[in-house]
Amino acid sequence: PSEGAAFFLVSALFVDTEPTKIVNASNVLNTNILLPTIAIAYRDQYNCKINGTTMTPKTRKLAVDLANAYRTLATTGVFGYPPSQNMYQLEYSCFAEESAIKICSQQSPLNPMRNLSSIPIAAAFELWWGNHDFGAFINSTAVYDPTFDYTLFSQMVAGYAVGIGCTDTCYGKKSVFCSFLQCTAMSNFGMIYEVGSGPCMFDDDCSTFPGSTCNQNNGLCVKNPNTSLCPPGVYPNV
């Protein structure tokens, strides 16, 4: 990972395994927004070599698909928040997964949550997405968290985040923690995302990182993997 990375712990969730409704990446949005089928070599991002993890390539892909589906929703403007620009697509990060596992082991267990999906990863995102009322400050250029206390929802829609890693087991139970990968210096002023016209349509709509492209299938910008996590002129606090 690039220097200056920040791992934002999202939350922990212990999901009761009693079957309720099922949520998956394909019905978060009733549009064709999921990542396209990927080549065998590219699937390496889902084959993390981490001792003790219970995540599988399937659950890792589910996590990143869900995260990007919700981010596509966010870029259109939801819950009274304005549409965005420069909302970046997340890639799965094994390094972020290791961070999530480490932080998870340092937390106290939460009480079971009911009435959510019986799939732990899906239930976690469903819960976090519902936590959208955090007193955001909004002006013509950006949405901010004035308390600098990033909430579950605000971390899900942090526009400059480019990676995610999760664990679905904490304390020996089915609990979900995720970490988001973002340049530290870009998160120090409470900004969550830039206000704009909504999902990207052209590569020129994506200006945060040099060489970015637009994924027209989901309206999210895609960072070139060879580009630094901190854009030119942005210096990490290390």
C-alpha cells in the first residue's frame, strides 16, 4: 500500500443467524452496476493469504460489490444529500483486511442484531447504510462531517476511499468489521465527498488521481493502480 494510508474502522456487527430476509449485491440496486466479470489473474485480489481469516474469495467479492453498489446510490444523491463527483470505486485490499482483523480483535463484542439479512456481510452494509443521519454540513462544494467523528454511513460514501478489506468473524462469532483505504491527509478536514452532478460519464469527470477512468457501468471513478494513494500536492501525515 502507498504511504499515508488511513484505515477507517467502520463498525462491528454480530448478526443473529436466524433466517430473515436475504440481501445481496444484485438487489441493492435494480440496475446493472456490479463490477464486470473479471479475468482469472485479476481475481488474485480476492485470494488473500492471511492466517486465521474466515473470509473467502466469494465473501470478499460480495463485500466489494455491495460497497460499490451503495456508493453508486450515494453518487446520485440520497437521504437529502447532494449528488457527488469524484466518487471512487473500491477495490478489495488484503492489507485492509489484515487491518480489520487486527482492530476487530481489540474491540468489545456487540449485542446481536435482528431483522437484518442472514448473510453477515450483507447485514453489516444494510445496517451501516441506515445510519445516514449524522448532522452533515453541506455547502456548494462538498459534504462534511463537522464533528470529525466519521460515522458508519459517512465512511461508506467517503469519495476518495479506493480500497476496502473486511473480516466476517470476530470474537469467534459472525461479526463484521471493515477498513477503508484512503490517503490520511485527505481525511483530516472532515470532508466526506465532493458535491457534483452525479455518477461519472467520461474519464474527464474523474480528476482526483491522475490517470483515472470512469466505469460507466456503475458511475464510479477508477484509480489507476500505479498512481499514488495521495495525489500530487497532497502530503500524508506520517
